[in-house]
Amino acid sequence: MSEGSFRLPDEHLEKAKEIAARHRTRRSCRVCYERGWTGVAQDNTIVLCHKCVDAEKAFADWKEHVAAHEELRAEYAELFQEPEDGQPESQS
Ligand SMILES: [Zn+2]
């Protein structure tokens, strides 16, 4: 078994596509043909269309989806990293 060979399960890939489509900001797009994504990466995650998708909102939705699924949370742990190592932000 090699490390770092995570592949997003297809059910979540479908969800990601849904999210991408939901956050499209224009009607027609020649980059993604109205899909909201332009390709699928090796880890089975989509490549958002840079032309018509509000990436920030799509990302927020994706983060929510990940948070709701234990198996994804471990893989996307970096999304949830917060400075909580006993070192509260100091505003000196
Ligand atoms: Zn597009």
C-alpha cells in the first residue's frame, strides 16, 4: 500500500460536480460547457471551471460536505486546520 494514493469515491465526485454546477455565475460557458468543471484529476476530484464558477462559494460548500463525512474529513484535514495548539492568537 502506498501512501498518498487517496482517490475520492465516485459518490463524492458526483456531489462535487453538483456543487460546481450550483455555483456557476453565468449561463453559457465555452470552457466547461455549462458543467462548472473542466476535468477530473488523478485523485478523482474535479477541476473547477475558472471562468464561470464562484470558487470561493463552491469551496465553502465542499468544505461543508467534507465535514459531514468522516472518511473525507481525514483526507481533507488541512481544510480544517485551526490554530488551536494551546496557542491562542495574541494581539500584542
Ligand atoms: Zn465554465
